[in-house]
Amino acid sequence: MLNTIKEEDNMALKKKPVTGMKDILPKEMEIRNYVMNMIRETYGKFGFSAIETPCVEHIENLSSKQGGENEKLIFKILKRGEKLKLDTAECEADLVDSGLRYDLTVPLSRYYSNNAGQLPTPFKALQMGNVWRADRPQRGRFRQFMQCDIDILGEPTYLAEIELVMATTTLLGKLDFHNFTIRINDRKILKAMAQYSGFPEGSFDTVFIILDKMDKIGLEGVAEELEKEGFSKDSIDIYLGMFKEITTDIEGVRYCKEKLSDVLDPKVAEDLETIITAVDSVKNADFKISFDPTLVRGMSYYTGPIFEIAMDEFGGSVGGGGRYDEMIGKFTGQNTSACGFSIGFERIVMLLLERGYEIPTNAAKKVYLIEKNMPADKLLPILKQAEEDRKNGSVVTIAVMKKNKKFQKEQLKEEGYEEIVEFFADRM
């Protein structure tokens, strides 16, 4: 009977991780650690300081209508102990008081609001940590995933955008990424184009949601969806006509400055032109920076320049960010200049693994294979020799010989061990 119970208990356990989560095997973990170290080193040289925020955030902060569609994907946490009153609860708010963070920007804004008096101005923050979204899992998308953000708080000028783009592209260059594109736009240009076209101001968000589908459905598809929403044909024609005229270079920005002069502060276009020109002039990685008037970014908290990283080998965004000057004011009552850039850490790692990326290292990797039942007095000098090799910079692992030694050696070579040394008790 006892054995039956044990078997049933074992059958009830599940080996696979929860949907949208994953186990990380040694090869991937090696790449992840390398990328994280490269992030710390590269961003550190640009003056960013590492910080950490809790993975659990107040539900009020997560649901403040700043996170766009992500607010629908929150993993909510029930109240605990005496605060959890299931019998008298009338709505969700009676049951929930916190949730797992869906990004690092909302927690950063709370962090800065709480600690601003102890931080320098401007404050350059580096965050790496897991976030959670109850999303639909797909290639390069999980429900738990690592995010890596750099943010500059307290810098109102375009210097923040230039620094963020330069730091991010330098990192990608060091990780051997080439021929990628930084797409850049400004939310103020987005709004000016919608206003110029005659769309009602209260409908701008609807217009932008449809525009964001341009890559998938094209100009005609956008026109159809705008018509379905009941917008006038004149407004749609004026709006989409501009996208046909705007180029993806500096001239495209200048076109917007001239065309939208009645509804757009010229400084917005001038600052965007400066960012593009400066980055293009001093870049040290193989990429292009491209003006993209269709770029929207889903987060409603963006107030100025916005950007994304596009890579042909992925077929979508592998990072993005922008300026969010009004978010910290939600906490403090006073707006603070803020701008951030997040790389898609998981997607970057996935692409490196897919291309068989090898971590550059000068350290020799050795294996000491010892025969089974090696006497203790014979083992001691082997351990001492291994320690000496490690002091001299080598990676050394010690393993007991298996019956199928040939297969064992093949596996070790696949793991990158170049030198295999065998030890036998009778030959020492």
C-alpha cells in the first residue's frame, strides 16, 4: 500500500516547467553570464550604476495606465494572512494588493521617487532582472524573462538619447552583431501628424494602435482599419499621403518640420535631427540609424523620442525605449526628465545560441580523468596539480573515467575541453 502511494505521488509531479517558463541548460547559462558581464563592463564605461528593485510591486503602480497593453498581462498576487478575506470580497481590489513587475521602468520610477535625495543628478541607472507577463509564449517570448535597462534621469536634453543609443549599440557591436538598424521617431511628431490630418485629439491612441500594424498590414491595411473606425476619408488620405512622402533619413525629419510647422514645435524636429546626426557621426558599431514615422511603441508613458532595435535575422524588435518625462511626476507631483533603453536580453541570447556563438577566451580548458577507485594518497597530488593549473589561468575539471571512455571524451570535447589528461594509480 505504501509503495502504491509513493508511486501515485511521483506520478503527480511534473518534470516540465510551467508554460512560458524554461529551464536554462549550462551552454545557455554560459552565454547568458557572458552577456551579463559584457553589459556591466560596457555600460559601466558609459557611467551607468547598477541598481536593483524588488520583483513584487504595488498593484496601484502596475495598474496606473502607464504600461499600455502590459497592464492586461499582470501576474497578480493575493493578499496574505488576515488581509485575505475571501468571504467578504466584492471585487478584485479586495483580494489583490501587489503583482509581479511586467517591466523595469515602473519600479525604477518608484525607486527614484523614493531615493532621489541620495542620488546624483543626472542619475544613470543600469538594471538587470526578471520580469513577468501573462503573455502568449512564442519564439523569443516567455512569461518570465530577463530585461536589461539603462536609464538617464534628470537630463532634459538630447544628450540622454545620444548616450543611450551609443551605449546600447556599442554593446551589440561587442557581441558581434552587425548591420542592424536603430529606428527612431518622436511621439510629438506622431501627434502632430495626426492633428495635421484632422483626427480628433481624443482618438489619437486609436490611430496609433492601427498605425503600429503598418509592418504587418501595409498602408492599404491601415487605411481599411481607419475607415472601419469611422474616420473621414479626407483625414485618412492626408495622413497616409505623408508617409508616402517621408524618407527615412535626415530629409524625412526636415520634411516633417516644414510640413507640420503649424502644429509642431520646430525644436522637436531639430533635436531629432541632432540625435541622428551625432549618433551616425561617432558610432563605433556596424549599424544604421533610421527615421521611422510609423514607429509608435506600445507604452503610453512615452513623451518624446522613441527608438527600437531591428534585426533582419530575428524579424522583429530586439530592444527599444524612449523618453518618459511625466512618469516620475505620477509619484512625486513634479515631473522629472527621464529616458531609457531596454535590450531584449532573451532574444539576444537566443540569436547568439542559434548562430553557435563561441565566447572569446584565452583560458585553456582541461579535464583530469582519473580511474575509478583511485586511492586517496594518489588523488591528493592530482588535486594539487589541478589547483596549480587553475592559479595559472586554466579551467580544470576532474572526473572519474567511465566504461565508455571514448564517448565520454567526445562529450567533453563538445563542451570545449581541449586537453584531456588521464591518471592511473599504477602509473603515478
